[in-house]
Amino acid sequence: MKKIEAIIKPFKVDDVKKALNEAGITGMTVLEVRGFGRQKGHTEIYRGAEYVVDFLPKIKVEVAVPAESVPAVVERILTAARTGKIGDGKIFVYDLEEVVRIRTGERGREAL
Amino acid sequence: MKKPLRKIATTALCLLVLLVGLAAALPALADEAPKPDPSGANTGVINDIIGASAGAPTDNDIKTMSEKEPLAAKVGDVAGHNRISINIVWTLICGFLVMFMQAGFAMVETGFTRAKNAGHTMAMNFMIYGLGMLGYWICGFALQMGGVGGVATLGGAGVLNGEYVIHLFGKEFGLFGTKGFFLSGTTYDAAVFALFLFQMVFMDTTATIPTGSMAERWNFKSFVVYGFFVGGILYPLFANWVWGGGWLSTLGKNFGLGHGHVDFAGSSVVHMTGGVAALVGAWVLGPRLGKFNKDGSPNAIPGHHIPMAVVGTFILAFGWFGFNAGSSLSGTDLRIGVIATNTMLASAAGAFSSMMYMWIRYGKPDISMICNGMLAGLVAITAPCAFVTAPSAVLIGVIAGVLVCLSVFFVERTLKIDDPVGAFSVHGLNGAWGVIALGIFADGAYGDGWNGVSGTVKGLLYGDASQFAAQLVGTLTNLIYVGLVSLIFFVILKKVIGLRVPEEVEIEGLDQAEVAVTAYPDFNLRNLPKY
């Protein structure tokens, strides 16, 4: 089992959700997060004075999937979230040791 | 509440109760003539139709007619009463509009400051209304208008007849009024009360300007003292000199300087006074933590709610119709059509020119500066609105919109004074520009007999350089008087009570510590019991 975390542009969250649903993924967790990458944020001008916005708002989508579906899911997120411009985000893939469904107590792949 | 503070508060409250008691006892001490008219039934008589229109009866017509035709005389009385009624209704409704500008100020100032101080900024804008009003009721109104005599458009018996004058160079210099303390005694009069309401909301406009420049760091207890001071003393004295029959208004009569210092609705009296006090207050108070870097360069601190500030600007622009057109104190003076239209033209011009300036210089039309630009146009047209043509009104607004941008940068980058909402640039500088613009552009179509000088009001471009000189004298006087007195006041206040909140309160936000409520408590996670 693998956990996929995708940090994406906030306005892409609906596209990514739709793409994941089409891939048969039934559940996901979404977080409002802030951060910056190589660009280190950007500068704005307010009343003639510059200021740096370094933590930009992003959405983090978390899904847990069977290991074999990772390439397909990553591909779908890539297609859905990409604009080709700076700040499109990143995808992280982790090993997932255990999953437990709280209601029934099911464990492992059963609980996905 | 700490013990000494409680003692001070209790003493202040006792003092207030004592003063009110004294005021209630005043009628017994008051002298008899002239007779006030509390019910208003006797206000507005046949003599009030003299000069009502181009073909109105003269004093002589009325004298000869009233013997021959007693019924016509009675009908004339009713006509006079109706005319005064229209004027008083107009003055009151415009006053109500100006009162609502307090909401506009509250929204502009709160929108341009940070969420963590929103409750505190709102609270200052809310309480200045009451604090200033009480100060104005105690002594402000009397000092300002207590010697004005009668206001012709509002009728009445002229009970405000106590200007204190000194004699210099063989001329009279009116300094302050002496009738109308607590609105009691002979000033218990319908026309005087209407005048009080209108003048009070103007004073409150001045009073609320420094709450913007001093926002996000000013402690509430020294603010309360300031509220009484500005309403009771600071504003009324200058207002007396211009509007209450004081020495600036008689510069024309005494020294041949045009019609004296002319300020139709208060570019200098209201806005420059507030703006200069705002600049001095912000200077004595010091900048917000983190506003300036070690090398003196400024950091932007964006406001938290720009839509709120934009709505506030619209409310102010709406209230301004009352501010300017109401200053005729007359719904039967049809110049109000010109006044109201000039007002809106200048506001549009100010918004437009500030938009273009920011767009060209910084690449984007910054809406926060455009709001300031619209207000700058309104401030600048406030003095000349009754005296200029439409093209002049637009030009005055265009210049105001650029001035406000330049001034915001000058205050921040050169003076190194932190004025979060641009209060000085909008009200102070453009207040000065407004009265000077009157001295340049007044076209001589209006203002016959203004301040007791015959002929209409003409500016530099229309052949009266002395009017321009009078405007300069008024502007300089405002700068020196308001600058000096508010400097002394704020420095003393800083020594005695202290002006600033503690550093940790400023970092945390002033809401909880200063006014007990957080504007947006839902930012914090909290847990309510479920039963």
C-alpha cells in the first residue's frame, strides 16, 4: 500500500478530485496548506510599497492506494493538476504500513 | 480595572454628573433677552422672506404693506415660517447623512488595517461619535457658535450672541463664543438645536480622522481623553474663527482680504484640522512595530478587508452630499444643485487621477489608493464646491487624486511617519488644497455679501488676489494652531497616561486586550459543550 500526497494549486482541486474518482479512488483527504518552492514566493505592491508573499496558499490532497495503482494515479494527478506554469506543485509517494477502518476494524487492503 | 485607574474613572464620572446638574440649574441664572423658542412655533416670520428670491419683498415693502393688509401680513408670516421650515428640514436631513459618514470612516479605517486589530479600530470609530459629541455639548458648541449671532437661513431670535473679542490694531478679533454651554439657558431653542446637530456631526468627522492614522497601536484610555479634547476644544476654536464670526472670517471686513477666509463646508475647518492632528498624533505615537526597517525603508502592511474599505468609501461619498450641499444650511438656496454636482464631479476626478497615477507608476490600479483618491477629491471640493464651475471642480479633483498619492509616499518614505490609512494625505494636505483652490478658482457667481463683504466671492483667476491671500492666511493658521496645540496635547497625554499599548499586546492584536472582544473569534479553534 502507498500513500500519495499531492500539493497542487487551489483552483485545481476539483479537477484532481474528479480524476481520482474516475480512477476508482473512493476516499481522499484535502488540506489547506501554505508553502513555497524554488521560486520563494513572489513580491506584491501595496500602496506603493513592495512586500514579499513567501508562503503561498496551496491544497494538499492525500490518498491511500494499492501499490500497483500508483503509476496510474500519479499520471492522473499530473494531467489534472498541470498548468505548465511555475507553482504547479509536487507529488510525494510514501510506503504505507497499515490501514484500519475504524467502524468495522478491517485492516490492510480491505480497509482501503 | 487597576485601582488608580478606577479612581480616575470614578472621579471623571462624578465630574460629568456634577456638570450635568449644573447645566440643569443654568436656566435660573440666564438673562432674559433675546427670547429663545424651544417649541419652534415662533421661528420663521414674515421678515424671513426678505431676500428669499430675486423678486422677494424688501424690508420696506413689508413695513408699508403690513398696515394696509393685515391678512397678507399673516400669510407672509406663514410663508416665512415655511421657508425656515424647509431650511431646517434640509439642514437636519443633511446632518443625518453626515452622521452616517461615521460608518464610512469605521469601514475604511478597519478595512485598511489588520484583522487582529479590527475590533479595536471599529471601537475607536464607534466611540468617537459619543465622546466627541459629549465634549461638544459641554463646551465645544458654545466655543464655536456661541457668538455667531443668528444664522439667517435658520431664523430664530439670534440667541447665540456672545463672541469674545480682543482689540488689536484698532480692529476686533473674535476668539471664541460664550453662549450655548450644555445647550442650556437661552440656547434652548429649536433653530439652535438644529444648528447644534449639524455642527456636531461635522466636528465628529474631524474627530474620527486621527483614529485612522493612529490605528493598531493607540491605547483606548488616552483615546477617550482625546475624544473629549477634540470635541470640546481643539476643533471648536478654529471653527469659531472661520464659521462662528471669529477673526479669520473678518479678515475681509477688517483688512480687505477678499471675503475673509472662506471655507464653504470645511476643507480647512473639518478636514485639515483632522488631518494635521492625525499627522502629529501618529508622529508622537510612533510607527507600528515592523513598519520600518533599520535603514528606515518602509514595509507594506496590507489591510485585511479591502471590500469593506471600498464600501466605506462609497458611504462617505454618499454622506458627502449632506456635508457639502447641507452646508448651505438652506433648502431654499438653489445653489445646492451646483454644490452637489460639483461634489460628485470632484470625487470622480480624484478617483480617476489616482487610478491613472498608480497604474502608470506601479503597473496596477491599486484600489486602496483609488479609494483615497476619491476621498481626496471630496475633501478638496469641500471648501470651493459652492463657488466654482464644473470644469474647475474636475480639475480640483484631478489634482487632489495625484496629490494624495504623492503625499502617502512622502509621509511614509521621507517623514517616516506611519499613517496606516493615509489620513493626513487625504484630509490634511487636500484640506489645504481645497481652501487654496477656492482662492484660485472661485468664479464670482455666488457668495454675495459673504462674511459681511459686499460682492461675490472671486478667486485669483477671476481677479481677486486678496481672496487668495485670505485663503493662505487661513491655511497657515490652521497648520500652526492645530499642529502646535495637538502636539502639546499628545506629548502631555503621552507623559501622563501613555499613548501606546504594550509591545506584546501590539504583536498579539489589540482586540482582546483593549476592547474585550475579538473581531473574528472563529479564526481560533474552540470547543463548545454539546448539551
